[in-house]
Amino acid sequence: MNNIILIGFMGSGKTSVGRQLAKKLQYTFCDTDELIEKENKNSIRNIFAAYGEEYFRKLETAAINELYGNMTRTVLSTGGGLPITEGNDRLLRRLGHVIYLKASQETLMKRLQGDTSRPLLGGEKAEERVYNLLQQRTPIYEKTAHYSVTTDHRKFYEIIDEIIDLCNI
């Protein structure tokens, strides 16, 4: 298992930490959202608007199925909702070391403030939506992950070093 898979809520640091981690380890970096956008020649926001969340979740599952068996020495950043689709948890665990990047609601709200690219945060009551999604997703993230790493009030290098230690790389 020489791949590292980062899961967690939007704004937890999966892409930012993932890019830095891949660079430090001299691994390939891959982001499922970027993969989906590239393959569909469309933004996540537009895919959600045109086809809905269920369709998007199927695209996520297809993306990780494509990666299975083709990934080596890769840091994979997943979409925040990818682990919630039944069966994706097992697939992710077979791909490599699954790390749950955990952040408090307060931290997430600060990081996501003003971000208009995330379809599930559009409109009013974003804080309430974040709270409800966190309640739903946190147990799934915890069940899916081999390890949890808190990202609140921490520098990239601290998070990266902890991930490397946990994965014995």
C-alpha cells in the first residue's frame, strides 16, 4: 500500500495538503474532482446543476474504480462526499492508506467563507448545512479511514509529517 488517500469534509485541506505531501514524497498527485471535471469537460458546480447530486456521486465511484489497479505512489484527494456512497469506503481502503483530515466546524466555515464553487454550500444557511453534513459524514469518514489527522490550527508541514509517520513512509 504505497498510495495515500485523503478524505474529509470540504475545506479540511485535502487538496492543499495533498499537493504538498505528494511533492515532499515525490509521488503523483491526483484529485477526484479535477479528474471528473477533466473527463466531463465541465465544472462540478455545473454537473450538480445539470444532473444532480446522485449522478455526480456515480461519477465519483466510476473515477475511483478507474484508478483501482492503476495507481502507485500517488496521493489521492477525494471529494468530500465520495466516501458516503455505499461501497466507496471499501474501494478507498483497497487503494491505500486512507487518512481522514479532520477539522472543526468553526475552522471549516472560516476556510469556506466566500467560496462559491461548492454546490452544497450555495444559498443561505450555509452554516446549518455544514453542521448537518458534518453530523452525517463524520461517522462515515471515521469508519473509512485507517487514521485521522486534525488540521485545525496546524501548519502544512506538521500535518504532512504526521501523515508520513502514520503511514510509515
